[in-house]
Amino acid sequence: MDYVYGPGRNHLFVPGPVNIPEPVLRAMNRNNEDYRSPAIPALTKTLLEDVKQIFKTTTGTPFIIPTTGTGAWESALTNTLSPGDRTISFLIGQFSLLWIDQQQRLGFNVDVVESEWGHGANLEVMASKLAADTSHTIKAICIVHNETATGVTNNLATVRRIL
């Protein structure tokens, strides 16, 4: 049986993605721009300049990664780490599981900290592992901020304080 949209607005009641407010939907009510259109370079140039304001920089160079979140993970990992580098990763749901798998396939030495799905990363374990790492072999802490598969949001401000 084909799915048929019912009358009225469809509401999504999951941790993510979020419902889009009506004024935003109305503002977006236009055709998509073809990515090969001559208008795209001018559009992306202004967007990239505006992103600098969000990150409070005048010297940084923002860029667009035309990929999924998994591609962004791979880009971040391969551009900051080397095979054999030690990482600590927290297994708290499906997305973190996929990220751990990717790290292992890229040849990193992944120290997996498991938590019951539906619970956040155990930051006491992270603090303990960092304190014990007197030779500074840990090169990265990999933690999913918003694990939508389980509805968990990790407190990155606390992670940063521990670091």
C-alpha cells in the first residue's frame, strides 16, 4: 500500500530532525536552485561569508562539504588523525556505533567506552582515561553530540571542561 499524506500538517515527534516553523516553511516555499546554475557561486559566496560571523572569525576559511554526515566524519578524522592514533569513542547509539566502525576501518586504535543505549557518554570514564594517559597517547575524543537514534544529547561544555 502506498503512503498517502493526510490532510493538514504532518508533525514529527522524534528527537531529530525538528519540526520547521510555519514562517520558515513559507520563506522556503520556492523551487530549488539547480546546483549547476550560474546563481550558485554568488549564493554560496554570501553564505560562506555569513558563516564567518557565526564563528566570530574574519580569517577562517569556511567551505562546503558536499556529502552526508558520514562523509563529514571521515573528512574530520582523516584530516586530523593518522592510522594507529589512539581515540576514545563513546558507544551510546546507532550513530556512535557507525562512527566507531569508521574509525576502526581507518586504522585508528579505538578505545570504545560502552554505555547503555539511551544514556549519555560516561564522562567520569573519559576523565579517568585522560588522567591516566600521562604519555599523551590519546589523540582524539570522539563523541556524538546529538544521538538521535536514542534521543540522547551529550553535554559538550562538560566534555570541554574535562579536556
